[in-house]
Amino acid sequence: MSTETHRSVRLTRTSKGRYEAENPRGGTLSFGSGEDEQFTPVELLLTAIAGCSAIDVDFITSKRSEPTRFEVRMRGEKVRDEHGNHLTDLLLTFDVAFPDDESGAAAAGVLHSAVEASHDRLCTVSRTVELPTPVRVSVS
């Protein structure tokens, strides 16, 4: 990962309600409004939160042992209230298992602290969501 602090993506409309995001490294991701199987922006947000923490936890635990199961679920409830549209009741759940040996026990022994460290300080995505972070908007 780059040590540069700036992060960006560029979106291009491919058709009505469908877009392609491109990162500075040339990676692309298609998404849409939910009219088909493509991910929606809200699903991408949930994926980003889950993925960020999954990477943190994976890197910490797999130093000790490769998991035999590593699944992460992320959910939330979309509401419309006096604050506008937003998600509530966000829940990130890890379901991870390791081999029944010494290295697996070592990995299992750091699993909870790895999840806590990701949530409390490592995961840029969930930290940004939880902290009050204004989003400025402009038209060029």
C-alpha cells in the first residue's frame, strides 16, 4: 500500500443508473442503482466497512495461522427520518476458525483483540463513518 495519504476514485456514467469507478492504479468496479445484480452504493459502503476490517484481522491473525474459515457479514437498516436517508444498526460480524493445533490456537488467541484494534483504530473506513466527517460537494 502506498504511504501517500491522498485517496481518490473517478466515476464515469456508463448508462442510466450504471457507473464505473476507477482507482489511480487502474482498477475498475461497476455498480448501479439496484435495478440488477450489480452492487449499489450502500452495498459498497457495507462492503468497504467489512472489507477494511477483514483485511486488518486477516493480516494480524494469519501471521500465526491460516484460517480454515474466514467469513465476515455486514448489515444495517436503511431509514428515512429527520436526518434524511441513512443507515442505522450497523453490525459487523466475524466468523473465523483456525486449525486445531498450536499455531491455530495462537491465531484464535489474538482474534478478539485484532477485531477490537481494527474497530477502535486501524480501519480507516469504519473510523471515518463513526467520526463526524463532513463531506464537501462542488460542481466543476
